[in-house]
Amino acid sequence: MKMMNQVTNAETTDSAWKSLYSVGGTAALIAAVIFRRNLGAEISLFSKHVPPGTVIDWFTLIQNNRLLGLSYLNLFDIADYVLVGLMFLALNIALRRTNRSYMAIATTLGLGGIAVAFASNTALSMLSLSNQYAAATTDAQRAMFLAAGQAMLTINGTIYQSTGIYMSFLLMAIAGLIVSIVILRSSIFSRVTAYVGILASAFDLTYCITLAFIPAIDADLIALWTQPAAGLLLMVWHILIGLRLLRLGSGVLIE
């Protein structure tokens, strides 16, 4: 009788969402292991390479080492954001019974941050301009492509800073914080998952807030410790979430 009551009171995973849980869990694991956010920043942190300082240097790097140049221009962040978007959609369904309103807000902010990242990424535009600059035959053509490249860099910013990257970080950090708070109130995920997410979001928000109110040189120094910490914690958070979503996709009981 006790077992029957437990089965009666538990809600099994809606079969209509099992595929989304599996896809979201797989996406979270891939995002954690392969397409982590800001690979260009990791390259700079753990190697002797640094991002170019001028448009010509960018064009030269892209021609000589396309993979490295596109990494610095955050091209692979697009893949990460697609994967994280799938994770957010799965989390929205998994946690909707815990707090539907908060999850609607978090999902909207998360997808909004992803949309901003897509709109502001100029990696492919810089690749095209670099190819055209290399093929240019006159000084006037080269000057035109250099001016266009400078405009692209103004939009994309540096490896850490630009309006698009800033807004994306901010929206995603707030979304992650809200999701982690909901996780803390839910029995679906562990409390460790919630605390890791809260810490990761706190580091990202610390950077976003300081960047808005202190000189850029000081913000760069803060980024040197907040961004690696946030990146590591996000990797762990994605793994924990991914493993749990995969279990939900296999039909494990939820709230």
C-alpha cells in the first residue's frame, strides 16, 4: 500500500517531453566539454597567444590561422549558445511545476541573451572582409575593407567587452541565477547544482556590474579572476544539469 501511495503521489515524466530532456541534457554536456563559452578568452589565458590590436593584424591572423582568429572573434560561442538554449528549454519544462513564473522569466532572459549574442557576433563578417582585403588589388580597396573591418571590431569589441557581449553576459547571468534559485526550491536537481549555478552567476554579475561602473583597465583585471571562475563553475553546472536531464529523459520520476 505504501508503494502504491508513492507511485500515486509521484508524477512521472511526461512522455511528450522525454525527447526534449534528452536533447537538453546532451546539449548541456556538449556545451560543458567542447563548446564552452568564450574559448578565445581561454586560449589567451592558457597560452602565449593574445588577440590582435589592429584591423590589419586581425586580417593577417585570420588568413594565417583561421581557427584561432575566429575563436578570438567568439564564433564558437554561437554553438555554445545554441546548446545552452536547448538546455534552458528543457529546464523550463522540468522546473515549471516548481515556479512557473520564475522559469518563464529566466527562459525569456536566457533566450534574449542568446539572440543578442547572435545579432552582435561579427566573426563571419570579419572573415569575409579579411578574404576581400587579401584579394584587393588597389590601395583604395584595401582602405575600404580596413574601414569596414574597424566598424566590425567596434561592434564586436574585444575578447571580453562589447555592448553585445556585455548584454548577453548580463542577461544569461540573471537567467542562470533565477534558474539556480528555482533549482534550490526543487527536488528534481541536487542542492549542489543550485549552489554551483548561483556562484557562477554571481561571478558573471560581479564582472558585469564592475564593468559598468569602474574604469576599463580595472574591469580587465577583475575579468582575469571572475571570468575563469565563472567559466569553470558553469562547466560543472552544465555537467550536473546535463546528467540529471538525461535521467529525466529516460523516465526517472520527477516532482
